[in-house]
Amino acid sequence: LNSISHTYPGESEAALRDISLTLGDATVTALVGPNGSGKTTLALVLMRLAAGEMQGEVEIGGQRIDTLPERTLRPLRAGFQMVFQDPFNSLSPRMSIAEIVGEGLWLHHSQLSDEEHRAAVIGALQDVGLEPAQVLHRYPHELSGGQRQRVAIARALVLKPRLLVLDEPTSALDLTVQLQVLKLLVSLQQKYGLSYLLITHDMGVIRALAHRLLVMKDGVVVEQGAVEEIFMTPASAYTRELLAASAWRDAV
Ligand code: ADP
Ligand code: MG
């Protein structure tokens, strides 16, 4: 992302101002910032899903995607996928898990036979730790929150993306389930050499699994760099506050 600014329709103020960042291959980049600072907007701009006016350049795998017509972009979309905060709202209630996970495959790999399609769906469900026979014919409301988020991850993973954008992927889950889903995300990242943009409020999670960190406030990036360096010598007052708050919480 290069010099990105973004303004929503009908808004006078920009939600993002002059943001530049590079997400490395096989790298976990965490994004932290207060509510309303523009984290989700940045994720949507990267996915080319944000409504409104964008300035700047978005390049994925060496290719400018901000200038492509949607028709040309569509086949490339398999390569960058997003997992949303609330799996209940992001999964269609009227589709079975088999349909949800398989839908993108029909779109992106229409040449697959029925058996190949089925095998890919089963493989993706196994990858996220679900028992295919138990979930394939179920509907989202029949699953737990953690299972639903695993389905959302499988739906992305089945397309073999290189980049996953994870927008607070565990914040709607119980604490113990959060840990399990985070462990799953770590193992998938390592297994497939995925690049993650991980939006989270949890500095403990960032310390445990991110390589790089981006701190946003009021639509601008106030700090970015290697996680260890920022934890050791935070440059912005806001980052220092975040670290102090998380140390306080750990001590309680
Ligand atoms: P975060 O994810 O960090 O909480 P958002 O990216 O959701 O922040 O929001 C950034 C700013 O953009 C906020 O001021 C928010 O009110 C505004 N915003 C978000 N979505 C829209 C929208 N669809 N239309 C207009 N303004 C929006
Ligand atoms: Mg958000």
C-alpha cells in the first residue's frame, strides 16, 4: 500500500490519510489502534471492498489492483481473502457448511469435477480442525462460535490465498476458544507460509505471533516496525499507553 487516503461517501473527513505499508511474504503484520481509527477501512481498501474515494496505490504480488476493473480483478481475488470479526454475520444462514466453503471454489476453479470439489472442501475443513462428516451438512446456527470462525477460515483457505486479512478474528469468541483459534491461525500461517494482516487489540497476541506491527490512530499510522523493537522502544505516546495498559492487565 502506497500513500493511501480514503474518504467514505458523503463524509467530509478522510478515514485514512497517507498510509504506506508493505506486507511481507510469510509474515504476520499486526494492526492495532483505538476503535474508529480506520483499521477495518484499511483492510477493506486492501481487499478493494471499501465504498468511497481512494487515493494511492495498492499492489498485491507485484500487481497494481486499485486500477483494475472488477472483472479483471475477480480471478485474482482468490489470492487475498478476509476473515471478519463476527462469524455469525459473515456466514450466510441459509447455506450449509459444504456450500459456504465450496462456493468460492465454484467461482474460482469451475473446472473442478464434483469429486475434486468435494475433496477440496473436506481438506479445508480438516485443515481448520473440523470433522467434515460432522459439519458438512449443518448450518451456521448449529455450530458454536469457535466452529463458525473455523468455517470462515476454511472458506478463505480453500482458495489457497497468499494473504489473509483477519479483522479481530477472535474478539467475538470466549477466552478459551480465542486461544484455540489463535493457535490454529499460527499453525496455518506456518504450514502454508501465509502472509497475515492481523487486526487485534491484544498486545499479548501481538507479542506471541506477529513479526511486524502497525499502530494507527485517527486514520494515520503513528508507528510501524518490527514487533520486538516497538515493544522495547515504542516511539509514539499512544503505543506506550497501549503497552502500559497491557502490562497492567497482565499483572492483575
Ligand atoms: P476501526 O476498524 O479502527 O474501528 P473503521 O475503519 O471501522 O475503524 O472506521 C474508521 C472511521 O470511518 C470511523 O470514523 C468510522 O465512523 C468511519 N466509517 C466506517 N465505515 C463507514 C461507512 N461505511 N461510511 C462512513 N463512515 C464510515
Ligand atoms: Mg474495525
